[in-house]
Amino acid sequence: MADRNAQIRASLNAKLIESGERERMKQLLRQRLMEYGWRDQMKSYCKDIVKQKGLENITVDELVQEITPKGRALVPDSIKKEMLALLRQYLSKHEEL
Amino acid sequence: MIELSSATTSSSFPSMGLVSSPPRSVCSTTNSTSSPTVVVQTRLHKFPCQEIEKLKQKYRIQHTSCFTHLQNLINKHRIPKCRECGLDEQCRICLDCSLCLCRHHAQQHSRLCSHALAIDIKRLFVHCYICGDVQYDSVFERARRKIILLQQNSSNNSPSSSTIGGICGLLNLGNTCFMNSVLQAFVHAPVLRDCFLSEKQHHCEFQDTNHTITNCIMCQLRQLYHHVHEGQQRSNEPFVPSQLLYLIWTHENHLAGFEEQDAQELLMALFNIIHSQNSNDDVDDEKTCSCIIDRFFKGALQSEITCSQCGSVSTKNDLVRDISLQLPFASSNDECFPSSSYSLENCLWRFTHSETLSNFYCDKCQMSMSANIKLTISQAPIVACFHLKRFQYVKKSRSKMRKKISAHISFPDELDLTPYMTITNFNKDHNKYCLFAVISHFGSSVETGHYMCYVKLQLQNRWFRCDDHCVCEVSAEEVFKSECYLLFYQRMSVEPTS
């Protein structure tokens, strides 16, 4: 059962990339996150971390590591629902999966 | 300097070989340092980054721009994939050797080869492996913004994939934009359409001990034509001209290799190959050769030399396949034109303007005299290719780079060659030409620059920019503002080719 799921995920992913749908969804996601103010939230969080740790003591990689968990948590539910709906729509259109 | 005041180290990175003092830890806020000999930190922060400074110095010496370098690297890897593991996410390009690698392998590579800098292929930020962090530099930032702007513009302009027929992109195989541009111009010559699309024109009699289609350039070109015109059905996949490239390499060795070459040299090489593979066997009679080069591209220049002493005139006719024009300000003698009005017509005027030769041996006078030499076009070809001599070898530098004269030369959409022709040619209507392709060069030298070809789709009178595999419609304004290098005109009233 788990194998079948993994297989579906892999082929869905491949199909999404091939058709350019993945890229379009990514663009849409970026736009939505900006509209909902998520980007600004993350920006100010980054600034706080840099102020706290000191400019000379932080690398980009470390910063990314720090903000990732909070970033994931702060994504609004409505955006998650929208993305899932898009995926479902895509799946239903391409039933051969 | 910032380094000294905040007690960071001097340039004692292990990779630079100086071991005078060990790296110190840095605390910028309190400005205190730990004891000199004990602390060894793995992380170093330096601003400005030495590696970036070294690279900028290299740009200055090589007369290249950061933008061109980065743009070329990105163009090389349109479909980013890590060389080692094939991963296509978060790839980086090494600024030293232009390898495309994923983050993990990029880090490995930087250690193994001591290549410090890499750019992220999507976001274009510069990562320095010695500093261990992304670095900000104003020069790179400007280049980065420019590239992103261009990318946005081209993605805004790209036509929806299935609506454009009769044009398609050509994949860059490693600095082959010079070849791609020439092929695009060639393929869009209106007069060649019939040759390549009708079945009866080329019977492949290419006799070779190992005769395969790949040896015959006409068959190869026909393949390209078919791909271009069936592009719509394949959602405009770019054509991969690897066989054409190989053909050209085997016939013209001096163009082989993955460095950027001169597009005009390639044009001549292409003509040579077509002619040599398709010329008739009568060696002495050049006039009856029926290959497409001689039928459509061959012209003749007449040089008329008049001895200033005895007035005798000697005339010579040379066959040419393109017309190479010096730029009107190239030598110090040319003060005729103000710098803001360089045009193709100026260049042609200079070309056909009579000049004085100081040491001409006159047969009649039996001695060296000064003479007047005048060049005119005695036979204008059906397809006229004009070559603007922008590239010059830089004598002093060791690198043998061909530096470019970067000035805007204007050119017309319609050109009348009558003023430049030998007087005996009275048929005025026969000399009107219409532009169909422009190869423009971007950058400051052959080796670090980029070629793009603008073609006009005849039936629709629209201009398209062919940037390797990216084809998109552009305004005529962009075409006429670009730095043209090769111009392709076709005569307007052409007799039907039977």
C-alpha cells in the first residue's frame, strides 16, 4: 500500500514537472504567500534573528535553517487548501495516474 | 580598512599559502578578540570577499563584464542538472570552470579544485566557499538584476507554444551561439525556402567511402528546415544541431573546439562546405556552378586603379560571397562622419569611395606611382551579406582576444545598392534589397560575448529574436537598436527560381 502511494507520488511529480504545472503552482504559491503577508512576516523574523546573533556571526544557510520550521508553521490554512485543491483537480484531469 | 579595525585576520587563508597568523574569531559588536595564537575558527567573515575581488580584477584585465560572464554561464545550463548526480534542484554553477552541480557536489568540487565561487542558478547569488557564505557585491548585484530583468522580459514576450510556425530555437552546445545565429539567418533566407522544402532540388549523390547522411551538408540543412517548419506540431522543441556542428568541425578545423568563434568565419566556412560538396566538376568554369551558394550568394567587386601619372586604368573583378566593411571611424583618417551617425550607408560609402594608393606599380609608366583605387559592386548577389568589421586582435595582450568596436551602426530595412554599383549597371529597380535577418553581437570581445539572430518572418512581417533555444517576438525597434554584426538582405524583385 505504501509502495503504491510512493509510486503515485513519483509519477504525479514527474507529470507535474513535465507539463510545467509544477512551475506554475510554485509561482501561484509565491504570489499567495506574498498577498497574505507571509513574506513580510518572515522578513521581520529574519531581521530579528540577525540582530540577535550579530551580522558577522551568521551565514545564509544558518538563517534558512532557523526560519524554516517557523515558516512552515506560519503558512495560512487557506493557501494549503487551495494548493491541495489544485492538485486534486490535476489528478482528476489526468486519470491515467 | 575594515579588517584591521575589527581585528579580523589579514589574508591568511590556508588556500592562499600564507601562514603568518592563524585565523581569529570575530565579534563585531564588542570589538574584542580572543587571544592570538589559540583560537582556530572554521568560519571566517571577510568583507570585501577576496575571491570576489580577484574575480573582478580578472574581468578588468580581460575586458569582460560580469554580466556577460554570468549570462554565458546561465545560457550554458538552460536545463540545470548536477553533473555528478543528476539532481536538478538548487544547482550552482562554478565560476571558475562553469560546471553545474547540486549544492552538495558543488561544495565537494570547491574543496577538490580550490574553486571558491559559485552562483546559484535560479537566484543568481554568489556563494563563496572560503567565506562559507553568500557574498554581496555591488557589481555582481547589478549583473544579477540585469539578468533577472531580461529573463522576466523574455518570459513575458514568449508566444504561447503552439502558435508559431516557421521558426524554432537551436540548442547551444557549448558556446555555439555563433553557429546558431548563422544557421538561423540562413534558414530564413526567403529564396532558399524552395530549395530546401521541395523534393527535387537536391539529389544526394554525396559519394564518400562511408556515405551517411551526416556527411552531406545539404541533407543536414534540409533536416533543419523540416524541423523548423514542423515545429508547431512538436510544440516548438529546439533543434539540436550537433551533426551540423560536427560536419563543420571536420571540414574547417580552425573552428573546432568549444570556444566562442567569429560568426562571419563560420558563415564563410558554411558557404565553403556547401560549395565544395555541391559544385560541378568543371573546374575552370566558376560561372556554371549550380550550388546554392553560387546561385544566390555570389557577387563580384570591381577594383579600378587609375595611375595618376599616365591615366591608364586597370580593372579587376573579384568574386565575393559577402561584403566586409570597415567601420568609418576605425582609422584616424576618417573624420568625415560625426560620431553619432554611423550607418551602413556610411560604411558602404567609405567602401566605394576612391582612395589613393601610394605605391602602385604602373606597367605603362614602368615605375611605382601613386594611383587612385576605386571599389564598386559589379555584380550584386541575390542575397547580400554585409559584414561589419567590429573585431580586432589586440596586439599587446597575451590572451589573443578579439576585442570589439562597440558602437551602434544603424541600418535600413530597405537598401538600394545603386550608388555603390559599377556605373554600367543601369537597371535601377534590380538593386533594391530588403532586410530579412540580423546577427547582433553583445559583449566586448568574441571570446566573452554572445550572438543573437533577429529574423523576419516574411509572410507575417514580424521580427523574432533567436537566442539559442529561446525564440520570442520582439519589436522592430529592438532589432534596429542592436549592435549589428552581420546583415542579410535579399533582392526584392527576384526572378522565379525554376
